[in-house]
Amino acid sequence: MIAQTVAGRPDIPDDPPPAGAPVLELRDISKTYPDARALSGVSFVLRRHQMLGLVGENGAGKSTLLSIINGTVRPDTGSIAINGQAVRFGHPTEAARNGIATVFQEQGLIPTLPVFENIFLGREQKFTIAGGLRRRAMIAEARSVLDELQVDVAPTALTGSLSFGERQLVEIAKAFALGRIYPVEPIILLDEPTSALSDNEAAKLFDGIRRWRARASFVLVSHRLSDVFAACDEVVALKDGQVVDQRPIGSIDETGLHELIVGRQRNDAYYREASQREPASAIVLRAAGLAKPGHLRGVSLALREGEILGVAGVLGSGKSTLARIVAGAEAQSDGDVVVAGARLRRGSRRDAIRHGIGFVPAERTVAGIIGTDTVDWNLTLPNLKQIALGVLGLVSSRRSRALTLEWMQRLKVRAPGPSAACRTLSGGNQQKIVFAKWLARGVRILVLDDPGRGLDVGAKEDIYSLMREIADAGAAVLLVSDNLPELIGLSNRIMVLRDGAVSAVVEAPRDAKPREVDVVSAML
């Protein structure tokens, strides 16, 4: 459907769609960012009035793909066709004119506006005459859309007064309202629509979708494979930015879909599995009943001396929240973190550091280093006592430089020297500085949140070797990662989180590593 704009009127389709054409077709879509290839040659079709499931691990490319379909991101190569006609979107508004609507996991409604204004937000021109807004007409049209979808919400209700599930239904109504503005049938992209819904709310949502499918087509992105099997006609499995398969949902079971999503072999030498040691029996950190509304529900763990304890889970499982709470970077609402018999103050990074906990955050350039400052200042900032002179506490530049050079040499940091700005270093060398500042302090517990993110293969290999050395020296590591081969290869045990709670603890000894599919089945 190639559209034209005529004197401010909605887009009008040039020609009727070819008979039997897919409502949406992607051909050879690729997208590369400076530090990663997100998509490579992705092709699939969505048939009219179909629900198509889009599944894959974190980082498989699902979010990038949705962003390309809805016009937020432009692909480097490839094409998109709607109803058999090629389209090219430079802006989300152009996608909306062709019927594309996205219902995001993080809702886009404005809580201080009434429902009818949210439904037609940005498209008020239909209800405007001589610069005046016809509110009654807008309310009547919104009521008509809600009634058609059997959504029991008043169009004049304040959006912020609705439950999360009701707001999700309003998001769907907003997508269907495109057909009242433009002469199109909606293509609705659902991005984790049930992630924050109760079972009853999720059932209500899918009951509605089954009724609405005669008037729209859907793409469902979900980590909950039960949703995919319950609602979808076909499924597309993505892995490492590529389509592994598109097939009818009835031709595969959940185990088979797990294997499609994973579908690769782990290189045991890459993760130094042969040098994995058995941890000591001494527990160096214990967490009990950690809870935070919307993130964690009663998570407990015990971390042993010399252990690498992996934490797995999909986006929104609570794993990064767990890392920040254990490290004192975020406060829990309930539960305790205990080190050497001492209960740590909630949300106190200073108290955690005082008890020997180092933290390597996922966003190293934001929370791990000060990019504009020098290597030596970043490395010695947590170690000022080591480089202080006398009782006055003045910083010795000589001691600072010596300490920095020592750790640059030990960790093989490639940099012009201690005075180089951290932002000029490669990602791998920046990450080594984050590690070095805690190792120089002598911490006995390291909390790592996705330490290999954005690093090339060689830099990751250096970081993995460093983690082995840390564990061999008797320190304990809590490793949170989206990378399943990394978690399996490095960890002694893997704790799996699902919807904020522990769903499984999988043993990962050196000579009997679990399969990725065994971990994935506990995640989804």
C-alpha cells in the first residue's frame, strides 16, 4: 500500500492489495550498529488476520526488528512490503498511516489524560474544525472503538485511574483506532504485552485478541512461550540476529522451540572450563527474601568462597535488580544481604564497599568509569587510603601512578599511560579498569552485571581469564548475564529467575555442563 498525502487528508491507497498477498513481508532486513550486528538477512511473512509469534533470546534482535517495522529505526538493507506493496518508513507517523501500531511493554499512555484523548493522541486533526477541537465527536468515536472491541472502559475515565491490564486494552484500542483515521486495517505489534499482567488480565487480553483478529493482524513478541502456543498461528524463531525458522505453531512443541532458539554449541576452551575450581564450603555472602515490587519476589541465595554463581533470566526477570541490590546500588523493600555476619544497609553502596563488595555495572561508561577522567584517577578513586600521605590524607601522585601501573601491567591494559582519559580506551580496556579498581582494593566479592556486553571476542577472552583468576584466588563472583554460553561456561551454579522469583538452580560443574535448552526451559 503505497500512500499519498493529499492536502493534509489521510493517506489514500493507490490500488487494492494483490489477492493473497501477505499483510506484512520483510525481505533480507539487516542492521548493524557500531559495536554489534543486530540483524542479518531477516525475512518472514505475516498473513492477514494471523497472530505471528516472534521468539528468541535476549539480544536475538527482536526489539530492533519491531523498531524497523514501526519506523523508529531504518534498516541498512532489505525491504518491507504491506499488502504486496513496497513501503519505506522514515518516521513512525508514516508507519502509522500504513496501519502499523505498537503496544509496548512500557506503556505509552499519558496517565493525566482521559482515555479518549489517549486513543486519538497526535491524530486530533479528524476532530478539528477551524482550529477548534470537537471533543464530543472524539468521545463518541472513542466509545465506538471501545464498544466494538468489547473493552469495558469509559472513554472519559482518567487513564491513570485504570488498572495496568485495562490500560493495556486501551493501548490495543488506540491501535485499532488507526482504522478510524486512515483507510487501513491495523497491523498490531505486541511487545511483551503480558509481562506485567496477572493471569486473569492476560487471559482477558488474549480472549479479546481472538475476537479482534477478524479486523487486524498481529505480531507477538513474548518470552512466555505459553502465550505463544496459546495465541499464535505461526512462530518465527530468531537467533543471533537471524531467522532460524518460520513454521506453524502446531508443528513444534515447547522443547523443540527451545532448541530452535538456542541451536548452537559452546566452546569450552573459550570459557576456560578446564580450570574451573570447586568452591570452598565457606559462605561469604547470604541474601534472604529479597523483594522489590515489580522486580523481585523473595529471592534468596548463598555465595561461596571461590564460586562463580551465574544468574540467568529474560529481560524483566529481575536479575539486574538483584545485582544492584546485592551490590548496595539499589534498595530492596524487604529481605537482607549479610556479609560475615553483618547485615548491610539497604541501598548503601558505601556500606557494601566497606564489607568488600565490588560492582561492575552493565553500563560501564555511565556507572563504571568517569570517561573524561584519567586512568589513574578512575583506578585509584576507591583506593585513596592506599595512596594517601600521612595523617592529613593528601593524595600522593607518585603512589597513584605506581598503583595504576601495577594493575595496568597485571591486567594487560592497553593504554598510552596512566594519564590517558578513560574514554579514549577501547571497551575491553575500560572494562579492565573497572575490574582493576576493585581488585586493587582487595574486595572478596565481585558483582558483575553483563561484563562482556559490547566487547569483542578478544576482550571477552581476557575478561573470562580474569574471572577465573579471581575465583582461583578465593574471591566470590555473582555473575549476571544475558549470554547463556557465557553463564554456562563460567559458572559453578546457575540460578534462574522468572518473573522476579527463583524458578530453578542448575548445577554447572566443570565436567557436566548443562545444555542451554535446560536453562532456557527454566527461564521461559
